[in-house]
Amino acid sequence: MTDLTSLTLAEARKGLADKTFSSLELTDAHLSAIEAARVLNAFVMETPDQARAMAREADAKITKGDAGPLAGIPLGIKDLFATKGVRTTACSKILGNFVPTYESTVTSQLWRDGAVMLGKLNNDEFAMGSANETSCFGPVGNPWRREGSNTTLVPGGSSGGSASAVAALLCMGATATDTGGSIRQPAAFTATVGIKPTYGRCSRWGIVAFASSLDQAGPIARSVRDAAMLLRSMAGHDPKDTTSVDIAVPDYEAAIGKSVKGMKIGIPREYRLDGMPAEIEKLWEAGAKWLKTAGAELVEVSLPHTKYALPAYYIVAPAEASSNLARYDGVRYGLREQGKTIIEQYENTRAGGFGAEVRRRVMIGTYVLSAGYYDAYYLRAQKVRTLIKKDFEDCFARGVDAILTPATPSAAFGIGEKGGADPVEMYLNDIFTVTVNMAGLPGIAVPAGKDAQGLPLGLQLIGRPFEEETLFSLGEVIEQAAGRFTPARWW
């Protein structure tokens, strides 16, 4: 029998339906893989007993012919999603051993459809980071390595645990969240597929908040088809989230293999950055060629406000973070440090509970929202955001179906190599992804090639609001042309 962990989610679904193997066997294979890969630090909590119980339940339903679309499929859950009875920390000391008494909407829909939870995945603290180095549980290792090197690389962030676990075949898919690129950038760094859906497509209820107007849940998976299958279960209207949009969820999987003939693909000139590595440029040209060969039409487009996206994002996101994180005061739940006065207790708790990057962003956010600076920074950033959104609207109004860009400005880098002396160096990793969040659009990252050192590189497709099916159809064209990549096992 093929190693069960090497199957795609779609292949595993067929094997389960054909009774070639059971969900319990599939789950046990992944639990063994997780045990053997602890050096990657992808999981911050393993739930083997719960996983086996859920697998047995799935097997019983499959036998009865009462199985959901994800019955028996083992998944990893980013530690930002509240899981009832299972510790949820956002990988921050300030949440301590917080155990929710409720389930996030997204994960409850996955369990409704029969999926199995293997455990909780590592992420940057409160999703603030682009390398998964800010977690209180320590950095995550990328299963990929440079050819001829033993340097451990970052998997990207903030959903680094999700991307690393999927790439290392520790789970068949994973939940993730994307505030400025936290699904697409780690997917590109690990040769996995990650989609950030349109803002409002997936409920944010029960997900620890970073920046509420930007955060969106989505899947990281091994293939475009797998991502489509997961998103169908994760998406849907939720009355508990006022930003959740009440429109029908299509069968995303049906979009796989659909012809892209006649689709208009925009190539934005502003994404040709000074000093961009030649291999990124070459990859971008290859992706455009593949889409053209499949019958799509390429057009050059302009997104003139792109250059303002990163500075505007790093005003809006920290401002919302400082507001959202005000609730962590050491009084109601989580870490509590002692102090002689209530103010001192707040100060000690927040200083001891938040890591350096979270403190930095809370301070930036508090500053830009303060009297005298609100108009100069926050208000202006929101106006820029409106202009960025209009750039995309103008493109789509001219008949463009999707926009093709690089996913990241480079391949994965080593742990500790970036951002130590200058945090802005790390922020620049989000240069191709933040515009999508600022405009609330869907974006998918698909593996498209490798750099000179054998590391994976990804391409990004940006779509019209709520037209994720188009991205799946186009993404599959790139996947078929580029092939799938898996890392050589060293752990």
C-alpha cells in the first residue's frame, strides 16, 4: 500500500470511500508522522486520543453511508482557532493555558463534515509575523532546505505551522488565517497551495482577532483541488459574524479542470520592483506563458497605488491590533502578573505576556490612534486603502478576470536571517500580498518552480470579490504546468 501520508486529500477521500483503508489507519499514519517530525515544531499541541475517537466516528458513518464530504480526513488547526476543550493560545504567553468552552465557526463546520483534528499548529504570536519566529513556543522549521545546506529555514508566517505540517505530510490540510499574506506567503515558501478567500466568505467568529477588517480564514493544502475541497466546508454565512456575507457557497471543486479559454489575466506593471531577483521575474513570465497556452489572454494593467499599500497596511493593522489586544489585561483570563496597583498589574501582565513584535505593533497602533495623530496617520491610511481598492475595481471593470503576480519577493530564508536589527526588512516580505487584504479580495498562492538553490517559489492569482472558482481554475493550470514538489526528508 502507498504510504498513507503521501496521498492528497482527494486521493484519501476516494480510498476511504472504496474501503481501501480506514480513517483510523489514515489518522494513525499521520500521528506517527507528527511524532517523527517534532524537530519542525509545527504542532504546539497534539490531540491523538481525540483524533482517534473522531476517526472511529468517521469510519462508522462511512460504513453506514452517512459520511460528510471530509469524513475521516485528518487536519491540523492553527492555534488561532478556538477549539472547545482544547488549549488555544494564539502562541502567546498572555493566554496561558486558556481552554475555550466554545468552537470557532470554521472548525465546527469542518467537524460537521467529518474531518478529524490531529492537534493545534504553531503560528506567529497573535498572527504578527512573516516567518513564524515570534511564537512563544519557538520558531517553526521549514521541511525544505537549500541544496547542500543544513541551515533550517523559516516556513513563512504567520501560518508557518500550517504550511510546514502540510508540506512535511503531517496532515492532509490545515486551517490558516491571512491578515497581510499569512496564508499565501507560507504556502509559497513550502510548495503548498494556500487561498485567502474574499473578506466575509469565512466566518471570523471564534478566531483570535489581530486586525478585524483584514483577517480572513482559509486553507493550506497539498493541491489546488484539496484547497477547493477544504474551502467549501470552511466557507458560509454565520449570523455570529456581522462581516460574514450571506451568499451561497459554490462547489469549488467543480471549478477544477474548467477551461480558462478567453479569460483576461492582468499583469500589473507596479509589481515589477527595483532589485527583484531575476528568478522571480522569470517565474512570473513562465506563469503568464502557461496561462496563455491554456487559452487565457494577457493584458498589462496598472495598480498605481500599490507602492503605498505596505506603509498604509502597517498603520491600519497595528491600529486595529492595539484595539483588539486591549482585552488582554490579566484580570479575566490568561496570564496574571502581580502589581501593587491595578495599573501596575496591567503593565506587568502585558509586558510579561506579549512578545517583542506584538508590543511593537501595539505601540505603533496606539500611537497612530492617539489624539493629534489619528488624522495624520490612521485616517490617511484608510483613504489610501480606498484608492487601492479602486485600482482593482477599475481593472475588473475593464473585463480583467484575475491578476497574476509573484507571491513573495524571494524564497524562504534562514531562521534569524532577517528583521533582527531592522523590523522593516521582515515587513517587506508582505509586499506582494498586503494589497489583497486592503482591498478585501481573494488571492491564491500556487507552487510554480524552484530557485537556484532548489527552494520552492510561488505565484499569486488575485480574483474578483467572491469569484474564488476562477482562481481555482487558473491555479490548476499553473499546478499542472509546474508539477508538484515535495521536500527531501531530513527530519
